[in-house]
Amino acid sequence: MSRYLTIYMEKLIKRLPLLLSFLLGGILGGALVGVFAGDLFMSSNPVKFELHERGSKFTNPLLECEEPENIADRKLRPFKHKVQELIEDKIDNKKATHISVYFRDLNNGPWFGINDDKDFSPASLLKVPIMMAYFKVAESNPQILSRQITYKGGTDYNSLENIRPSKVTEVGKSYSVEELIYNLIIYSDNNAKDILENNLDFMLFTQPFTDLGMEIPGIRKTEDFMDVKTYASFFRVLFNASYLGKAMSERALDYLSRVEFKDGLVAGVPKNIIVSHKFGERREHKGKDIKQLHDCGIIYYPNHPYLLCVMTRGDDFSVLAENIKDISYLVYKEIDLRNGEK
């Protein structure tokens, strides 16, 4: 009996490393299953993996991406709740009738939306895809940007704006397309917009919308046809350099960083923080004077850039601008709390 026991023990000792590896694998496997199962129960948002190309000022080209379910990452839920509370307070105190917000961490992709299915009139926000349409053509035909156009005058489309541009296109003066785009974005000059729209084929003008699967402006509805999350896609593809090439995406975001309107997103962050953004305003006359003010852009918090879009509707443009500033301030403080120096 002892002989068989001795043989058995010798065989067991020889197989001990293999048995231990199976045992260890089972323990680790169970632990991993537990972790992933816990994540599944806590959040239906799978892990997001993104690989970006580094080394540019404004863009961060996306090289590889695994898109999660389109819900907020569980780590952002307390953050989202704070923004939600601020929005509810604004509406309860009659500072707005509607506020929609879209936030996205541009490093690894977690995002959340609040009232993000509510349609608004994008108004001057549509100047961004106009710029993108011209820059798309310029990638194969660079000469288009140096083309000269003389402004012959006509309707002054800036006269109806509440936020007037400090610099406008002058009657009788010739401008290059590049100069008109500059005025379009930085000063939000509506007359430059009219010239650029009238000097580009309609199919090329609408290409950014069709390529990104969006509704073409004015085809189905002339007002309130775009939600905040949909519009944010323009800034996402510029940041990722996934629609325009890297050079043109950099140029577009550089122009957007010089926008002279500072009362919305920019007012909510420190002066040393770069913000590439565009605002839009709209006045409706549907029985009463209803105003819309929006601001959407990329806030370049050091090493943690994020996308923030806010669309608002209410009675007073200055109050709506204050709402956007307060939301921008809250979001910045939350990002700073999470990522700032300890």
C-alpha cells in the first residue's frame, strides 16, 4: 500500500505545476468574470477604446475606436446629475424655457446628453459646415480659397441680429474666399455667409450634411430641425480629422478659436484656456417673441479636451448667454476637479 502511495505522490508532485496553473487560471478567470459582470450590472456602457495620433494643436486624429452603447459612462453620472440640477434650476426660475446639453470627453469618449433629443434652429451654427464644405473642395482644388469675389451689396443680413459682428463685408470691395470664410467664422458675418452660399454648388454645400447622415437645412423644415447631439458631430469630426484632412481640420479649428463672441462657453472658463467654438442666435415670432441662443465647441483643458454644446430657448438673449456661461463654468470645474493638479 505504501508503494502505491509513494508512486501516486511522485506523480502528483510532477503534475503539481500544471494543477497550480489550472487553479490560478480558474481563480483569475472567476475574478475577471466578476469584474466584468459587475460592470455589466452597474453600466450597460462597454469599455471604450480609442487610439489617437498626437502632436497637433487643435486636432487629435482618431486612428482606432470601439464605440460604446450610446449612454453615459457610469463615472459621469454624478457629473451629469449636477448639470441636470443646474438646468432645472434655470428653468424653474424662468431663465429659460428649454436647455439642451451635450458633453463628451474627447480623450476616451464617455459622454452624456440632457434633453439632447430636443430640436432647435441652429442659425449661425450652420456657418461651420459652410466652412467645412469649402475646405473639403480646397483639399482637391486649393485655388478656390484664393478666388476673388466682389460684394455688390443688397440685403444687409446682419441688421436683424442681436449680436452684431464688429467687422462686416463692405459693398464694392473684393474678397478672397479665404477672407470671406474668416469673416464668416470669426465675426459671424451674415453677408459673408450669403456670398459664400451663392458661390458654391448646392451639392457641394450640402455634402457635409449628407456625408454625416444629417438632414439638409431647409429641405423638410426651415426651423427647429437639429438637436444638440447631432450638431456636435461637426466638432467631433474636426477634432478627429476624420472628415477633412489634418491640415484643413487644424485650420478650421484655428479659425473657431478666434471667434469674437465671448459671452457663452468662453466666459465660463479661465482666460488661458483655448476654446474653438461657434455660437448661433435665432428670434422666433410665434405669437410672442421667443429667442434662441446656442454655443458649441471644444474646450482645450490641458491633456483633457472636451466637447460641450448648449442650446437654449427663452425670453432674453443676455440671460440665455448667462445660462450657457454658468453651464460652461460648472463643467469646467468638474473637469478640473477630476484632472487638475492635486
